[in-house]
Amino acid sequence: MERVSIDEQQCKSCGLCVSVCPVKILIISDRLNARGFRPAQCTDQDKCTSCSSCALVCPDIAIALYREVKA
Amino acid sequence: MAEEMKVIYERPRSWANKVTHYCPGCTHGVAHRLVAELVDEMGLLDKTIAVWPVGCAVLGYEYFTFDSVEAAHGRAPAMATGIKVTNPDNFVFTYQGDGDLASIGMAEIVHAAARGWPITVIFINNGNYGMTGGQMAPTTLLGQKTTTSPLGRTPQTNGFPIRVAEMLAQLDGPAYIARVSLDSPVNIRKAKSAMRKAFNAQVRGIGFSMVECLSTCPTNWKLTPVESMERIRKEVMPYFPLGEFKVAQGVL
Amino acid sequence: MSDKVLMKGAEALAEGAIQAGCRFYFGYPITPQNETPEYMSRRLPEVGGRFVQAESEVASINMVYGAACAGVRVMTSSSSPGISLMQEGISYISGSNVPCVVMNAMRGGPGLGNIAPAQADYFQAVKGGGNGDYKRIVLAPSSIQEGVDLFVDAFELADKYRMVVMVIVDGLIGQMMEPVEFKTKVDVSTLKTPEWATVGRHGRDHANVITSLTLDAAGLEKWNLKLQAKYAQVERSESRIEEYQMDDADYAIIAYGTMARIAKTTVRVARAKGIKLGLLRPITVWPFPAKQLQAYAPKLKGALTVELAYRQLFEDVQLALCGKIPLGWFGRGGGVVPGPQEILAAFEEQFGKGR
Amino acid sequence: MEHNVVIAGFGGQGVMLIGELLARAGMEEGKEVTWLPSYGPEQRGGTANCAVVVADEPIASPLLTEPQAAIVFNRQSFDKFEPVVEQGGLLVVDSTLIDKKSSRADLDMVYIPATDIAMELGNSKFTNMVLLGAYLGKVNPISMASVHAALSVFLTGKKAALIEVNKRALQAGVDFVNKK
């Protein structure tokens, strides 16, 4: 399961998450969503540190964050 | 693989999960999200009534799952007063922009603050009238170009920007007044903690509270969302310093 | 002795509102109705209500708007210039379909004018004032007792139709004293919070939203048609008129409020002189009792509209009766109140000696 | 039957009070009454007047443009109301303060040195009661007993001690017009 889950339909491609990610794993994708925006995309789920910066700056509440816990 | 996923961040329950009408990168969405998170975390969903302004947030009620009313331009504090008086146990907040709160609604906000009754105000300061196309606001900085100050705001013709937080903090009525910024993850965290204090000031019955949020308007500022965040830090914060201007006893 | 008490109009009407279940009042001082907020500030806390002195009439009406959204019985009062400032809120309240009561103690205008009795806010009350296609029910008592009784109706009608009900009086009714009896006492504990009210969800499965905003034109037209249907229903059901000495009348005076009361004496004086004059007094000026007026038309040789304004009420009389009977008009403005003889003289000038 | 009267003088002379007393007494008798003050800036410091109607039938106009009677406490009020009292009506004048005589032949005139009489009773403040007494001695819209009963509504607590002297002032007014 993804650590960084981006709701592509909610994303407006503002790029704020890309600018704040300390490990640089977010990019603006080449795809278009249904409303014509190119959504943000995570390039390397395993590198996510769960710092939450992307979710904090996202004005569209498009990002959810998860972390594995050992059972 | 016996691995479970722990939630680090998910959408708040108070959020109606619709795509907002705000422009890409506009920090209205951030302020909305903080409100929704706090309503969830503080268990206020059933008691909340939001009062929405005229301005970009006019459709704010579309995006939340609590009760809402839509005020006339600038009158949200008066309407909130009417609502709070009828049901004092409810949680009542207004959400207002700088034209709404600091221009046409200046009388209403000052007197609501002076009465000091426990209502909470989320004040979005983005230095212009966003919805109507970027005209000059009471908070527009000197030199800032807008559609009604095309050569830049000058004190001779347009007067000076109003520091609302400092002004209201002079009154005895308010319990909590702060200015925060929505420009970065760290400041957004601080903004949320200020809003929590503001909400608490009402929930604990201490008094009136307001959080002024330095916000962006990438479309009318004609900057990218990322550049807009930088502008807050470089140009806006020097005139509108962040901080808590009034913290009454018991606010936490 | 009966249960009558001698009270000033402005105070009696306030008590009437409280007896009608009003528990919230928001207002701003203006002469000649200051006794109303003063009385409310004393009395409302005694009955578990709240009085708030707002920073302006603009704020008052928007506080009323907020309280109205909570589904409580709420009112404000003011006088002409203050009512002008409230038009914004009245339009929003109307557009949002929530109920409230507004009292206007009309005074001389335009502008600051004076504080003498006038009826020059008739158009503002019944035709417009604020923006948009909306109507309010407008009640026009001509005595303190009637005002007190009508306040009960005002709150009932406001709740029933979810609309603004305006009670129009003037300084004369507000400042005079008459014996008054409070016949109806509404038990507020029996008033239920409406299901549409914004009082917090408290377990409700959906959010209530109250707004007058509909961006989509087709949607707003649909909403307007709904409002229009409601107004048509009110016009069919709620118009009221008092008929005084009309059984054998050849002529009628048409007047409302204070002016009607003075014209009643004119009717008595005229009848003593052998003129068969009667009085038709609209109690609701919106909905205007046009049908009731029209029913009298075949029996009448003419009608004189009398008002403390310049051809405002007269316009509605014309709409109802034009071409049916000869119509005359007499009015004084600026706060001048004509006496019964002056009205009779105007009648005789326009209709001869009435024989 | 309808009685109406305008009561006029300076603010502070108790003009409004005797008007209200008359209205209250009428109400105690189960009659229809109205009390209408002139109001506004002129009420503060200047002249004050009120119109009182007492009737058996519902009252039409509370506004008196041609009153049946007027009680005037000062010269300005005399000048304002003497011309408008209806034909054959009554004018009660405090002759201590007003030296003018009416030129109208049709009026029933009472010139009573009300302030002097009040002073004899101990205080010029009772002038209003003396004048009301003179009016009541001439016309009888209500009984003196009802006026006495209404007095006890106004004069309560410490002021209750003043009821007796007010009654004497009323009677002095009645006696003055009856002696004539």
C-alpha cells in the first residue's frame, strides 16, 4: 500500500507539495485528470519519511499519508 | 506479509470531500482544512455553525459537513452574534476575507470584538479582493499594484494598510488575537495551534477570538503558487508581523 | 376592573411582542421608538430572553438574521432612516426564507427629516426597499390594542410563511397611551425548533445550510418561482380590512394606521352633517386588500384616499379601483397630521357636499 | 359621550402628569381613554402639552385640532390654544401667571389664580392639581372618586403622604369654580 496517496481528481497541480518535499519524491505528472490538471505524483513511495509537509501545504486536501507498522 | 498501515494524515470528517472552486495554490483551502481538522479533533461537528462571508469563501458552506449560514458582505460578526445569543452552547465561527472584515464590515468586527462574546473569527488576509478580480483591499501593501491601484498603492491617495490584529488587540473584549501565516509547513503547524487556542477561547467561554491568516492569491498577484508563498515571507510579513497579540488568562 | 393597563404604545407593542413569544431583540436607538428597545432591555431578561444593543441598524438586522436562522422568535424595531439601513438584511432574510418581525415607527422624511408621524415609507414597506423580488407581510395597526393583538399574528405569520413581517406604526401610536389588554400569551416552551434551523447537527444526518446565494440562473429562477408561489398564497389568504360605517355608505375614505383613526372622526362628523361616508381601512397593506375594496365599488359614488404621504397608498388604491369609481386623494407630508375637519374639507372640495 | 381636553404649559409644571391622571381615572371607570403627548425637542425645556380623550365609545382620533377644552399653564400655551378651542368650549387659565384675557366671546372662561392657591396650600407644585380641579368642577368626564383612586397609583411609597394635600388642591380648584 502507498505511503503517499494522492487523490488525483482533487489535485489542481499547484505544485506546493512538490516545493516543500524534503526528500524530493513528488513531481507534477504528465497525465491530465478529469478537470484538466496535471496531478502531483509520488516517484518513490519507500523514501517517504511521513514528515507531512506535503499534506500540510496542500490546499485541496488531496493527500493522505500512511506508514507501515509491523504487526 | 503482516503489515498494517498506520494513518499519518487523512481527510477530516468535517470535510465534505468536494473539489473546491478556489484557484490552484490558493491558501483558502489550507485554512479550510485546518478548521475541519480542529472541528474533528475537538469534537465540535454537532455543535458548529459557520458563518460564511461575501468574497472568495462565499461558497464555503459547500465544503463542510456542519451547519452553515451565509452572511451579507461584512456582517458575519453580527450574524454570528445573533446565532450565538440564541444557542450559547453552540460553536460559532465566522470566516472572512479582508474586504469583508476590514473594509465594509469594520464596524461589525470591532464591535463584536469589543463585546467580547465568545465567537471565533478566521480572517484571511491576502491583500486584495480576490473574487471581484484583485482590487485594492484595506490590507493591500504600499506600492502593491492592484486593478484599482494600477500604479501601486500610495498613502496620498489610498491611505495605509490596516493591521487588524494589532488594532483589535487594543480592545479589552477579545480573549485571543493572533496573526499566523499559511506560507510553509512549519507556519501552517503554528497556524493550527493558534486556531486551536482561538477555538478553545470560545469553547471554554473565555471570549472573542480571532486568527488573522496571511494568505496567498496567486491568480491576482500574478505569481505561481510557490512564488506567492515566497512573497508572503519577503513582502507581507515585514508589514504584518506574525505573533500573538492578545492571550487572555485561561486560553490554551 | 378589567385586566387593562394604561401603557405607552411603544412599550405596549414591545410587551405584545414578548407575549407573542419573542425572546430575542436586537436594535439601535432612534426616535420616536426608543421606548421599545428600552422596554425590551428591561423585560426580556425577566422572561429568559436576550436584548442586544447593536452598533448600527445594519448590524441589528444581521443579528436578527442570525437569530432567525436558529428558528427563534426574534424582532427589531426602528424608525424610517434606520429601516432604510436595514433593507440589506431584510432582503437577505427574505431570500433565505427565514422568519422575523420588524417594526417601523415611521417619521417624516426624506433624509433625517423629523420625528413627527408620517406614512412616507409605504412604498419602501410594501413595494421594495432592498434588492430582489421579495415581499413582506405588512401590518398597519391603528390603535395600541390592535398593535398588541397584531404582534401575535405577526409572529404566527412570520413562522407560517417563513418571511419577514413588518409592523408599521408612527410616533403618534408609539407615544400615546391607551388602555390595553394582553389577551394572548404564547407559551414559548410549546414552540418547536424548525427542522431547517441552523442550531448545530446534534445527531442530524445532514448539515443545514441557510443562504440566499444561488449562482446558477436557472436554479435562482426556480427559487424565485417558489417564493412567488408563496407570496401568491399569502395574497389569497391573508389580506385584511376594517370596514367602518360602510353598510349604507355612498362614499368611502380609504386610509390606514394613524390616518385611518383620525379619518374615523371625519366619518362621524360627516354623518352628523348628513353625508353617508364610511371608512375602509387596510389592516394589511401587503397583501393589499384590493378584492375587498373592489367588492364595495358598485355601491360607492367615490372614494377619497387619505395618507400622511404623497400618493403612495393612493397608487395601490388606483390599481384596485381605477376606472371603477371616481377617486380622490388628500395627504399631508413632513410629519404634519391633518385633523378630522381638514379631511372633511378635502372631501367636500373633491366630491361636493356628498349628496 | 366624549370629553376631550388639551393640557399645556412648561415642561416641569406637571402638565403631562395631570393628563395621565385623568386618563387613568377614566380607565378605572371602564371608559375609553387616550393620552397623546406632544413630543420631540420642544418637550425638553420648552412647552409641553398633551391631549386627553375620555369617552363611552371607542375613540377615533386621539389628536385634537379643535379641543372641547384647554387648560393652559403659561402665556405661550394660552396663545397657542385659545384660538383653537371649539366654539362654546372651555378655557381654564392660571391667572397668577397669565395676565391676558381672551377676546373670544363664545368661550366659557375660567381665570383661576391657581399658583397663588397652590402656594397657600404650601407649594406651587400643586398648581396642576388646582387647575385640574377647576376643569373637573366645570365638566364631569369622570368622578372625583376615580381621580382620587388614580392618585394612589402615582403617589406611592414616601410620596403617598402627599395624597391628602393633592386631594385638597383638587378640591380647591373645584370650589373656586363652584363659588362663582
